Amino acid sequence: MTDAAGRAPAIRPYRASDRETIARICLLTAAGGGDATGVYGDDALMPEVYALPYVDYAPDLAFVVDDGGIVGGYVLGVADTADFIDWYAREWAPGFRRRHPTPSPPTAHRPAYTEAQLIADGGDPERMRIAELDAYPAHLHVDLLPTYQGRGLGRRLIDTLRTALADRGVPAVHLGLDPANVGARAFYSRIGFHELPSSRPDAPLLGIATR
């Protein structure tokens, strides 16, 4: 799909003005790839765990799909997960715990990934210290709104980040995903991601070389 002038969406670096839109896209894609609005008692939770810390820590490793001024997706990455864990524990987790001390009452959605688990993960950066971290030191999150899926933009986003990581000497990158998101799992397999040894059926973990 192109705009009125025949231009395809562009991949560009993240700007500080994109921050709110990044949070919104994270929420709209956080339920197995679908809209998580209202799934938890606080719609800020998913973005505060899986999006906003990344643009605060490494804005230079964030890239967005820009469709004539409309942001339709993003990839967020960190080059050194171990350093990110340390930063998160020091700079992000304390504020997160203050903002979200206890889970809200359950919503009608009753997700398998409960609000209590989400809050626990948001306050525990050690969950990101995977066994394969020496070989796959970087990790990423990528999300596209439905309108922008199936158009090659996810591959372009990931390839843009892989190039940026390779230019820094980072050999490989990993990601985790929701096991319910079978479409995402198929997409990652198509573009060359492979399962890591510590991957589990309930917590898939995939990796790929940066070059």
C-alpha cells in the first residue's frame, strides 16, 4: 500500500515526539497481537514494561514505520541486555513499583498472563537475563498495527535494527514472544529466527545473527 503520492511507508529513527504513539501501539498489539485495551485494570502497564523503558534507555536503537506522518509500528532494541538490566533495576523499576504497587481488580477479560504476573515482570529486570546472553547480547521488541502487517514492514524494521547492531559489533539478537501469537511465530521463522536452547513452549525464545 502506498500513499496518494505513490510512496511506501518509510522506516525512520525514533523521535521523542513518537513516545506516546509507541505506547499506544504497544497496547493495541499486546494481546497475542491484538488490542489489549481494557484487558488489565491499567492500560499503562504493557507499555511501561515492554516499550517505554526501551525508548528511554536506547532511543538510538528505536525505529518506526512512518506513513506520511502516521506512525504504524516500531522496533525497539538494546545492544547490551546485561547493561539494560542494570539500568532498568536502577532507573526504571523503582518508579514502576511505586506507580503499580498492587494489581487492580480482575477485569472481565481474565488474561492467561495475569496483571499480577505483569506487575511482577515490570519490577524484575532479572527475567531478561537469559542463558544465551553471551552469544545473543541484544534483544528487541517489534509491533505493527494490523493495517501495516503483511506488507514486509516487519522484516524491514528488524533488518534496520540488525544493521544498526552489527555496525556496533553486536553479533546476534534475541526476542521472546507470547506463545498464543502464532502469526508472529510464523513470521519470525520465515525471516530466519531460530529457537534458542532455553526456549520453552510457554515462553518461546528465538534468536538471529545480526548479519
